[in-house]
Amino acid sequence: MHRITPDRPQPLFDIAATRRIEQRALAALAPHTLMQRAGLAVARLSMALAPHARTVWLACGPGNNGGDGLEAAMHLQQWGKQPVVTWLGTEATAPADARASLQRARAAGVRFADDRPDGLGAQDLCVDALLGIGIARPPQGRMAMLLGRLADAPCPVLAVDVPTGLQADTGQIDSVSIANIDPLTGAKDHFCQKTTLTFLTLKPGLFTGHGRDAAGEIWLDDLGVADDEPPTAKLGGRPVALPRLHASHKGQHGDVAVIGGEGLAARGMGMTGAAVLAATAALQGGAGRVLLCLLDDGSAAAATPVPPELMLRRLDVLDLRQLTVVCGCGGGDAVRAALPAVLSQAPRLVLDADALNAIAADTQLQTQLRQRAARRWATVLTPHPLEAARLLGFSTAQVQADRLAAARALALQTRCTVVLKGSGTVVAAPDAVPVINPTGDGRLATAGTGDVLAGLIGARLAGGLSALEAATTAVWLHGAAADAWPQGMALTAGALARRLTP
């Protein structure tokens, strides 16, 4: 058993792959072995999380997830603790392994109750062993009631395998799930410490969508089962620092041109700051030189503070064939005129924001985008869910319902590397296993942080990385900067860009 941290890459497996691994293990092991191992792991982690617990309440469902909880209760009872079990099953219809663990719990003297025991305190523990990956429909009846009792518990909650109500493949949640705590519904007035102990494999839904909020700290126990099943996706890990020789000069670390920042005069909505943020991030991220091309009449450069290290350029003087280009940040309507040249000339390209919206509305630009793959040019798209939906012809809800599938579909449609931003950003490429990023938090939900990410990806591309490598490393570093943000200090995009490191 080990805790999952953002430093180490990890394979991820969807429900179908996990079921295949489980079935092979069940066929090879003696009956009840996996449940015994799982229950022991739950009991051990329970004691590590709440060593001073007077009471451990285990809400157990009717299937094998509930059986894991029953098995854990038996161990806790034998160790002198006071487990209380609320079991939703019936002995006549329970799976064989769950029946065996029920009998072991009864024989050990475990107390059974119809509801959460009274008097739980902050030192106690609740265990969610209701459904795991076995969810087929939203919880109803007594199960929904128990989920509510878990959600408003005054003590930490440990989820067995997957928090009940969380879709293990997608990270989506049901409306009555234990996942629906204060950050999502405002239904609670206190923070609930959450931990998930998942078995056999790490599931993608734990790390994207609502999964990160629902699961909390994640532990994995493979239950002693080794398998060579190919992963569905990967969890990103800390990137290797790019070496920089002493005997090098700025021209050897790549030139990045940032094209964007529509001026105030065009439509009364100045967005030059977005381009400046991207350019600053590219410079901080290690680019040797950064050229800033603002899409205005020249007045914005005087009105917008521009770091002196950035070199101002007009679009017509840029040799796009020699540059890594970041295009679209704050581009507004003005970026449309620049896109045909950018798409047909820049060998390394990051497309963000208004560039993506322009492409979504123009079939000729879409054709140019796909032609880049035939030339083996590196292209990274960085949409948020709405921009991805426009490119795919979906609704935003459809994109968010299965973020992995949406990122894969967009990568295949465009033949580009796609960075689908959000909680658990997904990086997908046409012929690669998608990567879910484990870093970052809600402080990134502020204007301009996406522009910072685009600039950082541009710097990594200019430094010689492939599109997929540039995207995965930049996303990890961008999120890690937020994770390390000083407590009590507001995270703004400008401050974030200045704190980036190559």
C-alpha cells in the first residue's frame, strides 16, 4: 500500500481493464483471498488515519465493496476498536465473498446498527464501503440517506476503492454522492477530510473532473496482484529538468513569438494583457528570446506595461518559419487575419483561446490545421471545456461528462496534441496514451492563468521537446507552481508567470 503523490508517474486503468485484472486474479487465487486482503488494508489504513478513534462507522453496501468493509470491521473488532456497521445487504442475495466476511464480522462480535452512531467526534472515522466501481445508477433510498450521513459526518471519511457516486472512468458524480460537499453544493459548513484507498489499479476518474475533490488523498493497494494489462491512461509525474550548458547562448534556447492581445480600439475590449502574460511565461519558462506581437494599432504597447526583456514586433516582420509561435491569447477578432499565415508557416505552434474559437468557426482554417500533421509539424491546442466543445461540435456538458474521451476525440480529429484544461487537465495526442496531470488546485481558476500555461508550453517547445512532452511537462510545472503558492498570498496570473522556472 502506498500514497499517490504528484512526483511519480503512474498507470491508470478504466473499469473494463480493472475487471479483467480482477477476474484473472480471482481465477488464480483461493476463494475470498482478494476480499480478505482488501479488508485488512482498509483496517490498517483506518488505524493510520484515526489512531485515537473511539468509534469507526462503516457504511457497507450489498455487494463486494460492502464485503470489504465487513472484513475490515472484523479486524478492527479484533484489534480492540469499536466498529459499528450499517449493512444494506441481505444474506440470501449477497455475493459469496461478502457473505463470508459478514459471518466473520458477526463471529468477531462486530456491532450492527441501522444508522450512523451518535456521538462521533473529530477523532473518529467513517468508512464509505457502499458501491465502489459497482455504481450502475444514482444511489436511492437508504443508500442515498447513508451518503448524506457520511457527507455531514464530523470526522474524516475513508472511501473504499472509489467514493460512492463517483464514476471511476470519468470523474463525474451523482447528485446525492458523498462527493457533494461544500466546494460543490454548499451543503456543508465544515471541511471533511477525505481519503480514498483504491484496489488493484488507479482509476482515471479519481484524478479528473470532480474526482480530485471527491477522493481527497489517494492510496493504492494492488492486493499483491501483478498484471501486464496495458494502461488506459497515465498519471503525470515530475518532469526532468532541462540541462543548460555553460557554453551556450540565447539563440540556442529557442525563439518564441507570442501573437495576440487585441487592442482596445478595435471593439472596446482590450486584451493585450493576455499576450503579455503568455510572453512573460515563455521568458520565465526558459525561452532564449521572446518576441511580442500585439494585434493593435501600436497604442497598446504604450498603455500596457511590457517587461523590457520582451521584444516588440509587428506581424509582418516576423519570420514565422524560424519561430515557435504562441497564438491566440487575448486575440479577439483580430487573430483571424493572422491565422492563415501562422498555420501554414510556423513549424512549432501553440494555439489558445481566440485562435481556437476562430478555427472552430472556419472550415478552411480547420483544413490548414490538419495539414500540419502531414508536415510533421508540432501543434498543441490548449482549450478549456467550452473551446473544446466548439471544436468538437459538442456541448460543454458532453465534454465534461467524459474528459478523457473528449480530449482523445479532439486529438484524433485535429491530429494535434490537445491540452484539455480543468481539474485534472488531460493531455492527449493521436497515437499516445493520454496523460492526466496531478498538479494544480482551485487557485488557478482566475483570469490569465491559461495564457501563462500557453506561454510555458511555447518555451518547452522552443527548447526542443516534442509537442506531447512540452505539453505534459508545462502542465505539470504550471500546476506545481500553484500547489507551492504561499498561504495567504493571492495567486494572480502575473505573479504566477513571474514565479515559473525552466
